[in-house]
Amino acid sequence: MEQTKPYQRVLAYLKEGLLSGALVLGDPLPPERELAETLGISRNSVREAIRQIEHMGFLRSSQGAGNFLCCDLQQNLQDSLEMLMILRRMDYRQLTDLRAGLEQEAAELALARITDEQARQLMQTAQRIPKEPLHTAAHLDKQFHDRIAEIAGNELILQILKALSSTIDRFITNTRQRILRDPNRASQLQYAHEEIAQAFLEHDAVLLTLAIRHHFHVVRMHIDTMEQNGAPPKLLKNA
């Protein structure tokens, strides 16, 4: 308990400063000596607390410039998801189910905001996927889904989806490439991508829901096959 007190004091200081308006995103923290004196703790305790809060994604350290308030929610979520995978409290199917639900919600939000030009660009991206080499095709696949989440305009959904995508990439190397390498699944995935884009072009909510369900049905088939082959969670350092 004693070890958590400095961390709690520094975190409380940040919360109070943000709530009162004395601190805003991007502001530098006071020097460690000043912060230690203000909070009545040692400089070593301040330094350790700062490291912990930085790991949470709410501080950024710059050599020679100090510590700055930030909000790296994606990194925070990704670290938590990775630990859940390592501890076997979450599996590939659960990650995919969560992603599917969030992508459905993002798509519905995007449908109300998307412009005709944005919808046309989504269709162009979808149609490029089967024409490109695997590496490029996988990048376009990710770009397609990221763009829908961006258009949705919900920053929390966007950050969670990016964290999910990064976590999956860290545990299953070349996930998208593996699916696209299977001609049957690649064809089904391509059909789903184009149907999603078409739904946006036509502003058709029913078609959009069906297309997203089809998309994740294909993804789940791939995940099921992988798990049936006994692939354990393994963190990929260079993913």
C-alpha cells in the first residue's frame, strides 16, 4: 500500500488540475523537485509515479524538456488487451467478437455522416484490394476499416478499434494476408467489402448490417481454423 501512495498523489494532482482548468492537455508538469515539495513526497517517488502514469498513456516524457500531459488511449488499451491475452483471460474469438460489435456500431454512425465522395472513396479502396500484392492488399483492408471508424466521428470507438487491430497483429502475424491468401475466403471477404461500400453509397442500413455480419463470419471462420490447429497466444515482438 505504501508503494502506491506517491502514484496516487501525483494522479490526484493531475486530476484536480485538469478539473479546475489549471492544467490542460499538452501542458508540461512542474519540475520533479517542485512537484515533490508540493505533494510532500521524495523526488524518487515522483519519478516512479511519473513512469507509472506515462505507461498508462497520460504523460509523455521528452529528454531535456520535461513531462507533458497527453492522452495515448490506444497504447493504454493495447497494453491491457495484450496482458489479457498473455494471461489467457481473452482469446482470439473474444477479440474478434468485440471488434465486430464495435465495427457495426461505427458503421451505423458513419452511415449518418458519410458524404457521397467518402462513400465513393471507400468503394475505390475495396475494389483495389484484390488487384494488389498481399502486403498492399492487407494494408488497404486495414485502411478501409479505419476510414469507416474515422467517419463515424466517435474517438473512443476509433481508439478501441485501433487497439484491437494492433493487438491482433501482435499475436497473429500477417492476419489479413493469411485470410487473403485463401482464394475462397478472399473472395467472400472481397464481396463483403464491396457490399459495405455499396451500402454506404446507397445509404442502406439493412445492407450494411448484412455485409458487416458476412465480413466477420469470414474472419471468424479463419480464427476458428487457427484455434483448431492449436495456435497458442504468442506475443510477436516485431509485428
